[in-house]
Amino acid sequence: MKRIYALEMSDGVFIHVVSYAPSGECKGHIHFLHGLGDHHSRYEPFFDYLNTEGYFVSTHDQRGHGETGKKSNHFGYFAEHNGFERITEDVREIIQHVRQSTTLPPVILIGHSMGSFVARRYAQLYGGSIQSLIAIGTIAPTTIKEKLAKPLIQAFVRFQGKEKPNELLQSLSFGAYNKTVKNPSTEFDWLSHNKANVQTYIDDPYTGFVSSNQLFLDLSEAFEKLENLEENQKIPKNLPILLLSGKDDALIHMGKGIWKVAALYEKAGLTNVTVSLIEKNRHEVLMEENKEETYKFLVKWIEGV
């Protein structure tokens, strides 16, 4: 059973929330977080699979995305101040609301790409409230260029304004990824080997939009928290964490970025971290032609921990 509604957050913003209930006994509660320039409904085949396996799924379109962005007429923008912290707080409020209205097992938090950053921040703040964490297509900055980007973004915010979409920052952030693809036919080939998925992404009016100066600043500040040793030490030491990505994922520098996240967690003393790279998969492992194998792997991992 699918339920759709708009939920008001503590700051008065309405978030588009969706839940999918299995027809039989519920084995677990999964909350899913989509990526940047993305929205929840692209993942409905995954949610359907989880339902058939007995999992209740909740999800939402994050601020500036999907139906939430449409309602506010504000795509690619989180908030005027502390946007990343605000979207992390949205997750807490939404999960709390869902669980108040339904008797459910502990939460399994899954985040893809930008959603994985939010999930990792959630684990720093509220890790004791979740059963396990799966971060798909996640990364920590690995190059000097990535680490020095913040002053440039701050300058754009100062001189162009917070809400201004920034083509240059978009290009600097994502433009190089297609260089890893031999003879690309579109600018989004780096997302997936699955050509049908890439074309669907291109045709979708809710994907691939240019983000605002402030959103880029929010993400830059988010990485500072995600890399912070003291913040990572707040995560329960034995929390089961899966770091999953495609081996051909340009966003994680063909594996380097995800191993850096694992190293951050190891340094923080976390003892239950698993890294898995899927052969012949790019960034959107939940959209590749072998996606059902990935679905099965995820359920097997969840049930194993």
C-alpha cells in the first residue's frame, strides 16, 4: 500500500513524503534518501522489491527536489542558513512522524550519493536510533581542488546571492566525470552503463537541474562535518555500516573515495564497516541492468547484520 502526503517541518516547510507498506508481515523499516538533482520516485522498482521481501519503506523528496521543490518552486536550494543541517533534521522529523503512526521495527537508513552524505550526518547525530546504515555512491574529498573549493563558492554567494543557480560550479563539480567514459553519447553517461536509465534521467524534468550557490556551500560545509574525527566518534562503534558503489563510479574516483570514507570510520574506532564495489557498475547501482542482483545483495546484508 502506497501513502503520499505533505508533512510540515518544524520551520514551516512542507516536505513530500511517501511510504510503501508490504502486503504481509513487516520484517523491517527502511528509510531511503535520494541524491542531488534527483527524486524518490526514480527508485520505485527498488521499493517494490523491498516490499516483496517484507520491508516497509518510507522516503521523501528532499528540499529543492522533486515534488517538494515543485511545491516551493525552488529547485536546487535547501535553505538560507545551515541547509545541510536542515535537511538532516528533516529526516529525523519525518522518521519520527512515520513511526508515531505505525508500529515498526528499528530503522535501516539508506542514502544514495548526496543522500548518503545526509545519512552519514544522521548517523553522527542520531546513530543510536538506527539499526544499520547503507551509504551508496558516497565519498570524502580526495583532491586539493575539492578541498580548496569553499572560498570560491563563498565568493559566488557573496557577489551573486545565495539562490542563484551556478553553471560553473555545476560544471566543476560534475563536468569531469564523463571523461572516464569512453566515447560518451550524452553528458550523463557517467551515471550508468544502462543507456535506458541515462535517457530517462535526461528526459525527466525533475533531474539534472543546476544547483544554487548556497547549496554548493552547504555541501562544502557538510564535508567538513563528515570528515571530522570527533563527529565520527559520535557514531555508535558497532553500528553496522555498508559502503557500496559501482567500481566504475567516477564520483568516487573509481573506488578511492569510498575507501577514504572507510578509513575515516576506522580512525574513529568504528568496528562494523563493510566496503563493497560492484563490477561493471557506475554511479547509479540501483539503476543498472543487473540492479536486481544489487537489490538481493542489500537485503542479504541487512538480514545478515
